[in-house]
Amino acid sequence: MTTPRVLFWHRRDLRLTDNLGLAAAAAISPAVTGVYVLDPQVISPSEHLLPMAPARLWFLIESLIELQQRWRDAGSRLLVVEGDPVQLLPQLAERIAAEAVVWNRDVEPYARERDRQVAQRLQADGRKVVVDWDQLLIAPELLKTGGGDPYRVYGPFLRNWRGQVQAKQPVTVPAPAGLVDLDPAAVPSGEPLMARRDSHGFKGTELCPCRPGEAAAMQQLTSFCDGALFGYEPDRNFPGVVGTSYLSAALSVGTLSPRQAWSAAQEAREQARSEEQLHAIAVWEQELCWREFYQQALFHFPELSDGPYREQWRRFPWENNEDWFDFWREGQTGMPIIDAAMRQLNQTGWMHNRCRMIVASYLVKDLICDWRWGERAFMELEVDGDLAANNGGWQWSASSGMDPKPLRIFNPATQASKFDAAGDYIRQWVPELRHVNTKDLLSGEIGALERRDYPEPLVNHKTQQAKFKALYATIRS
DNA sequence: TTCAACTTACG
DNA sequence: GTAAGTTGA
């Protein structure tokens, strides 16, 4: 009698270490084969889904190439195929005679419907399907208010989440080893990965601060928790300072797990030498909670991805000036802090989170442009583009989301003065303004002579803010 | 049912 | 100080 074969389907968990689904698969049998499906719906521009940025495609491909090596080191292999998972997975399971197929759950509406169809077909063929949560510290079903409803507000969610995490004390599981490979005769032909490696179209692979692959993610985590984490608060606020983890892409494609991140933070707590440092660690832990808050929000309210959560925002009379939007996207608005941030994103695939809030507020509240245009633009450019986090962030900026709050209007000049006081960040990304004095650089009020070829400001913040408020008054109930 | 709380940021 | 009204206990 032969060992039963198990198929493990990687999706947003591109690692062997601390992969709960993979550990479950290896517990069934050492004869585990991995598969990743390059789904054209996900990796190519499509009508219904938000696009995947070239930067993210690069990160994905490189992470997969490393993952294949790790599978070989573990004794088995990772197959990479291209096509529709609903067709391909049942075919592959049949071909390798898999008794069980295992994967980790996702929160995105497209993924959930896809997974439902895949599971249905596999089960119809008599195969066992094993799925559970891996990409969240606490499963979304376990986080409910006293009334049994999902949370709509971050604060109460944080209290519940933190309590459950502390009670659970998340631990990581090791990578499987000594796996049993397929019979060579059963290995399907075709390998689309290397062809994709040179065709992702991303030019900023050297500049991007997020590094692909499981090993690089662990290195980044270790060095962050050894240094910048202790000063995370307040350093995280300053885009010109290396004060954040740059782990967003790794957490999004799953080259790093949230348990690994949490555990590293707990080890750092042991090393902390002051209340300030402990507080800084707590603030980073809260950022991990934001990630889970937005994922559980999308899980319980999938309609978030279709547009504004609050009904009245569906009738907001946006200006939607396409020229303004293009200037914003390219970093040519004439407001230096905005242009610096958008150029950082265009060139490196990544933007500092403080700047994401500033440019989002500017697009929505100053240019009076539909936040969904900005949501799509971010997904087209970001190495860490993630539906739940990106949609949550844009709805937050647009004031159309779940949190009860006043109308949030950032003053870009005030933001620049507070968080890039010396103008270092602006000068780095808008080099043609390096000669301009800091005061003018921050305010954006630059004389024609000094400005040279740099554009005049598209709009005046004060008048646009007044205009936005007037338009907002028309949709208030 | 009442009432505190709300990623603050702006002026 | 004020925004702005909804959430959650």
C-alpha cells in the first residue's frame, strides 16, 4: 500500500515556516505536493477585480521562485500552473491522485467564491478538503460585540482582539521537512514562472524597500525588531526617517505570518529598556490589529469592496477632473509633499503610510475626486496592494467608511510641516526643488523664479476645502 | 437607555 | 475648543 498523497494549495501564504495549513497537510501524510495557480483574473488587469501592480507581480514571482527551492529542500516540490483554479485544481488533484486538498482561508470576496467552487468540485470527486485560518491571529468569526454582531469600530475591536491574542499567546510552527516527492511520471509539464520573471514590467526592483521571499521577510523582521521597533512611536510618523517595518508586502502575500510578527514583538518586549520602548512596541502591535480589523471588516461586509459603506456617499457629486487626477497620479500637482509621495510610490512601489493618508485626503478633499479612483491607482502601483487594507484606508480617508468620525480634511502644508519639518523627504523625491527654502517647500507657495519648471499648485486648499464642505452638506441626511 | 468614546487635525 | 453622529457596553 502506498502513502496517501496530499495537495497543498498556496495562495497568500508563500512560506513553509509557520504555515498552519501546510502543517495540517503534512500531518495527514508526508507525501505533500505544493501548487500555486497564476490566475489571470488576479495577475492581469480584469474588468471586475482591481488590478495587480507590476511591483506586486514582481514580488509575487520572486517569492514563488524562492518558495520552489524551499520545497525542494524539504524533499518535495511546488508546482506552478497558470489558468483558472476552479478548472485546474480538480484536474491536478486527479492527476496526482490526491486524497486530500488543503489550503488556508482568505477574506476577499473573489477568493471566497472561487474557493467555494473549488471545494465543491473536489468533494464531488470524493476528495477530502481541509481549510482553516492562517493569515489572521484571531479568526474573524471569533470577534463579535456583546450583541453578537461584527465590529464596525476599531476601538472596541482592538480591546477584544488584544484580549484574545494575549489569552492565546500565539506560537509559530516549524517548516515541514522530510517530505515525499511525486513519482516523476506523475509530474505535469510546463513551468510558467521563469517566463514571467522578465515580463512583470516593474522598474524599481532595487529601490523597493520590501524584499520578496520568505528568507528576506524574516531578515527584515529580525532587523526591525532589533532596532527601529523600539522607536516606532514616534518615528513611524516621519516619512524621511527609516522608522517602519516595510513588512506590508510580506504580510500581504504571506512570506511572513502575523504570528511570526507578533512573536518577534513579544521577544522585543523582553529587551525593552523603558516605558517609551514598551509603548512603541504596543503601537506596532496595534498596527497589526488594524490589518486584522480591515480583513474582518471585508469578511463580514463584502459590500465594502463595491463602494462607500455609508449610503449617502454614493450620491456625492464628485468633480472627477481627469487632468487633475493624472497630475496627482504622476506627482505633478504643484504641492511638494503630495508630489514627493506619489513619485516615491511610482518609483519604488511603496509609499510611507503617513503620506498615503496625506495624498488620499488631497485627492478626495482638495481635488474632489472619487476615492475609488485613488483606490484603483494605489492597487496599480503598490507592491503591497491589498484589497482589505487599501479599501479600508481609502474609506477612512474619504470619511465614507465605518468609523464614526468628523469629516477628516488634512491640510497638506500643515502635515508637511509636522512630519517633514526639514523638508528632507520632499527634497529626496522632488529633486528639482532642492534649492528652494524649507518654508516655501512645505507650504508649496514657491515664487515663479524659484519654481522654474515645477508646476504651479493645481488648487488652493482653503477654497477647495470650503467647496468640499458645501458639497458634503448636500448629501448629509 | 444613556453615554462615553472616537488613529485626530485644524484653527 | 470644535467637528459629527454612530457605535458599543
